[in-house]
Amino acid sequence: MTLPQGPVAVVGLGLIGGSLARALVRAGIDVVGWDPDPRTMVAAEAAGVRAVESIEEACTAQPWLIVLAVPLVVVEQTARAVALAVSPGAVITDVGSVKGPVRDAMVAAGLATQFVGAHPMAGTEHSGFHASHPDLLVGVRWAVTLDDTTPLDGFCSVVELLVEVLAGTVHPLSDSAHDEAAALISHVPHVVATELLNIVAHSSIRDVAVGLAAGSFRDGTRVARTDPARTEAMIVENAGWVAPALLLAARDLERLAQDLESNAPTGWFFSRGDALRSGGADLGSQALRTMVLRADDRWQSDLASWGARGGRITGIGEASSLVVEDPQV
Amino acid sequence: MTLPQGPVAVVGLGLIGGSLARALVRAGIDVVGWDPDPRTMVAAEAAGVRAVESIEEACTAQPWLIVLAVPLVVVEQTARAVALAVSPGAVITDVGSVKGPVRDAMVAAGLATQFVGAHPMAGTEHSGFHASHPDLLVGVRWAVTLDDTTPLDGFCSVVELLVEVLAGTVHPLSDSAHDEAAALISHVPHVVATELLNIVAHSSIRDVAVGLAAGSFRDGTRVARTDPARTEAMIVENAGWVAPALLLAARDLERLAQDLESNAPTGWFFSRGDALRSGGADLGSQALRTMVLRADDRWQSDLASWGARGGRITGIGEASSLVVEDPQV
């Protein structure tokens, strides 16, 4: 396949949007970019991005793809601005760490049938265009989310950009599967790391604890040392999936504490994760095969179900054919 | 000062005992060693340790220091065996990760006035003499614990060995201050890392989560991927301090979950650890001074209180004088 004609428009040139724009420019792709911050625009232009003065101008540059790389709190208003100027053939994607609320914003703006959700599993503790780098999003895992309104051609074009231009791997998922997984592997870990820091900070032996702290504590609290307001925003955005996981964790920790206090057996707690320790659930290498997507009324749910079992897309061929690795059994 | 005459006896030549023995041999110190495993004895002898055939023989080799580097479950029986053969002038220390139970064993064996507790803040996920290394315990932080029965000369000799021979830093603490700090910076982090793995292992979207997992999850669960039985033993040994900290964490996580579910403010949770984020509680470099210990009836509690505020010993001079860094204020 070849990518559709026209530039890629990146709306929002922070850490992720800026890194994406830089990587695309380096790959020889025409990138139109906009950011509300004038200094960011100057820096982006120096990095080869074609600067435009508004979201409307980005849309009327006839991009085949518009990437919304803005904070989640402004996704809804950004989607409305895009809807006013976008051509019906353009594909819209995003890079948000929570997918359900982004789709809601797209539906509200009337953009659902042009939308393909995306979330790169990469980042740093920094933010802003000055922290962006053309390598940040190269070779990483992407969740690409779909529902029964997702356009087939748009999906394939986004996948092609991610796997061919950015050397990434694509995990096709429903929004809810993504958001639940993100709660477990990112949001809950951020919360418990924050709590590890909290209980030391409020302990009467804080100075001893900090003085003695070795590797396990530093590793366990690394992600909590970044901006707590940013962590809070991320957690609140995915509250629906994070809250039940936290309740589960709280119940387990309480039961363990009670068993420790009463000298009851505690093996139930320590051996429960053995399935992951053995590495059996980790994704090893797997034979590649070709999967051809057909524009029937089930391709989106079939693909998302396959992705939920661990399937991933590593390449793309002619006419909606994907190169895939099947789930491990 | 100079170290007392005679060899150092190391009882138990696993990861920590073996690494200590190797470091002392490298420093030119005569090391007598014993381990119940015959293959370990052969390997230790090849590494320059003077092998003896029993704990009794180790004690009668006239060591100035006997280091108990055995698992906590056999500390009590080992202490009894040492008590049968040790000379009254020898100093006894250990390397256990929990100090209260070790002191109890020493008191029960009648060895309290010869005992100086020690715990190196180092280790790896491996175990056994074959995993030991002469550098493992070089330049690390040690908690050295004392109570009002701790001998002054013995304390100073142990500190001298740790700071002069092993280039370590010594944090003098009460057993309870150590054990509470260890709960917060090591045992509770191990528990929550285990729980992060548990909830993913038992999730319906396990394969998605494992497939997408990036840095924060891998860092947060690193210490949970080692032998869970060893983690469990460590937690159970310090149950008295771990259980209340887990209850505190469980309560905080539950309250956060409830606030997330009801759209209540959550800033109370995310900003609570700011004192540690700013780095204000971290130990920077501090002017060194000399502290002379006097054999009055308060030196142990004074020193432990000073250590509890963050004081640490970095060197040793003549006649019970320590080179110290005072707590940061």
C-alpha cells in the first residue's frame, strides 16, 4: 500500500505531538502543525514543520490525516473546531492515554466515522515540544482502537503509518479493553507508587527510611516522582476503570495485613501472579501470517476480539491485508 | 583505630555471607567460614576462606568477630550453637533484614552483651555462594542496630570494619526504627509490586495488558518477579511492622477509589508525598564532624535517636571517635 495523498496535520505539538511531527518530517512526510503556544510554533517551524495559524487552517491544508495531540481536557473543543473545517475524506486520530472519552468527544462532534483511536505506549516524565524527539515514537507499541463505526480505509492507513513509517507494532482493541488494560498496567501502578511515597512522607521515621532506601524503593516510586498533578489528571480521566482495580487491590492488601497479624497462611497472596512470573503469558515471537480485512459488518469487532487475545499487527500489504502475529496459546 | 586481633568467622556462606567473606579475604583479612552445604565449602575454600567443619570450630578459632549470615528461621538455633563455644570477648553480628527477631534470639542465647545488629542495604534477586561477589557489599549503606546492652568496643569495631574495610556508611538505629523503615522502603514495596502482578494475572484482559505493558509496569513489578516464597518469608518475618503499613495503604487506596467513583476531589492523595518530591528530605552532602562516644548509660539511645533523625557514620578515628554527618535540618 501507499499512504493517501496530502500532508499529515498535527494539532498540538507537545511531547507526543512534537515527537510525532519530528519523526514524520524526518521520514520525508509533509507535516502541517499547529500549537497554541507561539514559541512552540517557532521551534516546530525550525524543525521542519509547516506552521499554520489555526486549527481551521490545518484542516483546509487538505491533510489525509489529522492527529489530535492535545490534552484530554481540550479534546472536545478541539474536535468541534476540526468538525467545522475538515473534509469528509480525512482520517482523524489521536494519541490520548484514555480512549473512551476521546471517542465520546468524536461522536459529539459528528466525526465518529472518520475516527481511528490511537495511543502510543511511550513517553517520558517531561513535557512540551522542547522535550520531544524524533526517536521517541519509533519502534513502540500502539493501541489502535475501533468500534463498529471505524472506517476500514482509514484504519488501514493509520496502521500503515504506524508500522511502516514509525516501525511500530499495532494492538487493535476496543476502547474499553484499552482503558481497562491501561488502568492495570499504567494508572494503578502510578497510584501505588504515589502511595509508597505518601506513607514514607508521613511516617515518624521518614528520615531513616529515606536514608536507607535502596533499589526496590527507588524503582517502585520512580513514576511517582514526576508531576503529581499530571498523574492525577491521568487517573481521573480513567476513573471508571481505575477505581474498581484500586478497590480490588485495597481488599487484597487488607486481607494480607489481617493474615499477617493473625499468623494465618499468606501463600495465597504471593503465588497468585505465578502465571506472569513463568513468562507463559508474555508475548514471544510467533509465526507471521497475512490477514485480509473485509468490509463486512463484523470486521471491527472480530479484529478487536483477536487483539484482546494478544494479536498484533506488524506490517501491511496490498488491499487491506495485514501482516500479523497471532495470539500465543 | 585498628581492628581487634584474630580472624573474622562467617557462619553461613550464601549470597550475603559469601560476598562478605570474599570482600574480607580480598582486603587481606583472615576469614574462617562454615556453611552446611559441602559444595559451598569447597567453593569458599577455593575463594580463600579458611574452611572449618562446624560452628563450634568457627568459634574456637578465636575470631574477634562472628558474623551470622544464616536465614532468619535458623538464627535462634545458630545462636544457641554459638553460645556453647564462643569466647566472652568475641563480638557477634548478623546481616538479617529484620532486627527485632534477631535480637530476641541473641537474648535467648545469652549473647545480648556481645551483639551488634547489622543489615546491609544491598542484595540481588539471586542467592547462594555461587551468586556472591566481593563487590556486592562494598560502598553500601548499613543499618547497625543497638540497645542499652550493646558493647561500646564491639560497636566501634563493627563500624570500623564496615566503614574502613568495606567503604560503607553506617546508620545507627534502634531495632524497631530499622524494622519500621524496612517495612516502608522494602517490604511494603515488595507487597504492592506483587499485587500489581496479581491483578493483571487474574484480569480478563491479561493478554492485552501484558502485550501493552511499558516501563512503568515493568519497573513497578520488577521486585515481584523474583522468587515469591522468598518475598513471603521476608514479609512474614517483619509482619508486626508490615501489617499496619498495609492497612494504611489499603485505606488510602479505598478512599481514593471512592473519591474517583463519586467525582470528589483527589488532590489530597496526589500531593501528600510532596515533601519527598522536592528532595528536601533527601540526604545531601553535609559537613563532617567528629563525635566521641562515651561509655555512659545513654550513649546507645543517644546515638540511635541521632540516627533516627538521619545521622550517619562515615569514618572512625582514635578511642571511640566517629566521623559523622549530622542530620539535615
